[in-house]
Amino acid sequence: MDKIKIVIAGPRGRMGREAVQLVLNTGHFALQAVVDHKFEGKMLSDLDGFTGADVPIYTDLANCLEQTEADVLIDLTTPEAGMHHARTALSYGVRPVVGTTGFSKEDLKELEVTCREKEKGCIIAPNFALGAVLMMKFSQMAARYFSDVEIIELHHDQKLDAPSGTAVKTAEMMAEAREAKEQGHPDEKETLAGARGADYEGMRIHSVRLPGLIAHQQVMFGSDGQTLSIRHDSYNRASFMSGVKLAVETVMKADLFVYGLENIME
């Protein structure tokens, strides 16, 4: 089997470092280059912690793809950079796998249209942890039977977006299985603004940010005389790499836009 040629954007981030190791340690993957906001012209192996990663660093993705043969871009940067990188990759016929959250509905629609025009696959994954994806799918199933639900998502204090992409995606999936409902007392009043969290079709989403956390989410359902809690915890960023691997392997066979790993998990 031919190796899948990969470029990684954001290699020095916590997720990016794990992705570099994943690609280096997977026999049918080949790391071709990386894209960073600095260190143009250096080799990744010149930087601390990247022994054996003998690939060039570029600061501009277009320049990278003009000089590098690539099949897949793994982007683990920011929503703004991720969108720009996804557009650029598709324009060069390279299939993006993007783990950045915070895309707007307009961004997602644009990528869907571009994938259709280019006949190239693109996968946007709010969460690469397979357990988290199952948590979302189980929550969608439960929402058919429990109409009252709240989401509590907990992340490290350096996370930029709130609520998390996983929480939003979970709410979107549950909304497909449940009629919109305003929860709680009809006359309830927040004595401190935001106490009841964000509102998505009546479902409440609460964001916790603390040092020591990685990525955690609990979906709590309530009904007469019972509650049901579905929870997933990631204790390190290696937990996301099985999903990254699956996404890279799948996007090579796809010619459509995919939002969420649940759509490629059988």
C-alpha cells in the first residue's frame, strides 16, 4: 500500500506534537512537511522534542504545497487559520482533516460546496476522541426519550472558545432527535447573568475552564424519578490520535465534506 503523504499545521501545539508522533510511528503514513507561524527554513528535527522528524518547516501553507507532494493536511491550529488552511489545501487538491473547533455555519457550508466542486474529501472533527464521539451518539439516542437535558463541558483554561465544539455538536445532534423545549420554571430568573448557561433550543450548555483539566463532557438527562448521565473524559491528548488516524485513512477514500467523526464510524 502506498504511504499517505501528510503535512501537519500546528506541529508545536499540544495536539500537534501528538500528531507528529502518530504520523512518524504509523507505517503507512509519511510526514512530508509542517506549517508553523515561525522557523521558516529550519527542519522540524532542529527543534526540541522532534528527534527523527527530518522534514522542512514552512510558514505559508500555499508555499508548502507548491514545493511538497501531499495527500492530506492535518490542521490543529485555530478556527481562523484552520479555515484558511482548509480552503488553501482544497485549492491544491489536498484533503484537509481539521481538528480545530469554532467554525461558523457559513464556514462549514463553504467547505461543503468547495468539496463538491473539487471532488475531494474534507473532515472537520469537533472531537477526535472515539469515546467522545460515542458519547455524542448515545446522547442523541437518549434525547428521543428524555426531553430535559443539560450539557456540562469542562476543559483546560487555555481553551479559546466556549462552549466547546463538542458541546455544540452534541446539542445539534440531540436537536435532531428532540423537539425544542424551554426547560426549567417558566418564570425562572437569573440573579447572576449567565447562571443558567448558554441556550440551544432550550437545552442548557455550561462551560468550565480550569487548569488541570484536558477535555471532559457530561450530558445529564432528567425525567420523573430518574436521571441519566453520559460522560466522557480525555486524560491526555494521546486519546485523540485514534480518531486522527481514522480520519486520515477515511478522507483518502472520500470526495465529500464530513462534519463530525460520528459520520464515519460504523
